[in-house]
Amino acid sequence: MSRNSIIEELVPIFRDVLDQPDLELKGETSASSVDGWDSLAHVNLVVAIEKRYRVKFALGELQALKNVGDMADLIEKKVSKS
């Protein structure tokens, strides 16, 4: 599973949680560049992503993420371990 394929799979999750049907995601997309991506939306995104990939994120892992690309890399790492 590659970073780009994970980002593609994340698009519908982000569109749904943020209620933005036209949202485009790139590796460098971050909360500061997306309207409506606040702390509550972030929690909802994390929960939806954990369900989708059947993984759990530690708080420290989440705090280290700077953008969608970092999230995709973390998902790739966790999925490859399971």
C-alpha cells in the first residue's frame, strides 16, 4: 500500500467528516489549509481513519503529524505491521 493510494482512500473520509464534497487532498494538505478542519473535526477524522484501517494511533504519533502525507505514512507503517 503506497502513500498515494492511502491519500486517495482518505479523500472520501475527509470529504464526509469535513462536509466538503469537492475537497482535494495532497500530501502537504494540513488543517491550516482546509476550512472547517478544527480540533473537533480532527478527532472525528482520526476516529474515522482508525475504523477504516483498523488501527489505533497513540497521542504522541498524532501530535507529530504535520499534514495528510505524514498521516498516510503513519497509516502505511501501521497497516504493514498488522
